Amino acid sequence: MTRTTMTITYPPVDELKAQAKRLRQAMTERGSEITHAAALELIARQYGARDWNTLSALAAKPNDKPASPIFVGAHIRGRYLNQPFTGKVLALSAVPGSEFYRITIHFDEPVDVVTFESFSAFRQRVHAQIDENGVSPRKTSNGLPHLVLDI
């Protein structure tokens, strides 16, 4: 099972170039010739990079271990609006140009996000931003983060 974690690992640059070469050969066999440069750009797009230079720079860095056990499909726990929850990660992606991640969580049981006794408002799915520690930068009026994951 492929896991999307908060730290992306890339194949070595030589393997990426070999993938581009195989892509170019396959395209030629199907009657759609492309240049090696175009094949490199297509491989970069497959890995979510804007171009080959970006991908090759990312792939040249040493691959670190994942920063956390958070990945799509992971069962996690934490606090949402200071209410405890358990749930499943449905989506996880890096926010371009920042150190934050977008996360979508489906709670196992709906969470009451209202603290008044006179009424309730339940949520079962939330979208939020978190940092590498699983903490939301957004805070409630009493200063607590909206979302804190136990990682």
C-alpha cells in the first residue's frame, strides 16, 4: 500500500531519468514522439513538481524519514475545538509556499463543537491546516488551537 506522508520521498535522480527514458520509448512506440526534455517535464508533473529542475533538486536531497505517522488512510486521534476525537485521514497535502499541510479528517463519531448546554452542533468531517507537529495555526477565542493531533 502506498502511503502519502507528510514527508515525500523521491527516487534518485538516475531513476527519474530512467523513468523519463522509458516514457519516451513507450510514446515513440505508440507513434507520439516526444523529446527527452518533454519526458523529464512529464515525470516531474507526475511527482507533483512544477518542472524537472524542481524535481531533480528535491530528489537530490537526502530522503528523510517521515516527520509523522500521518498519512492518507491513517487512523488518528486528537482534539478538535477542544473535544476529543478519533478518525481517519481522508486527504493530506502540503500548502505550497508554507510549512503547513491541509488535512481532511472523518471522525469515527460526530463531535459536538458547541459548548453550550442549550443546543448542539455536530461535525463528522473537518478540513483544517496543521503544522508538522499536527497543530492547527488557527485558534479559538480562548487561545486553544482548533485542531491538535496526537502524534
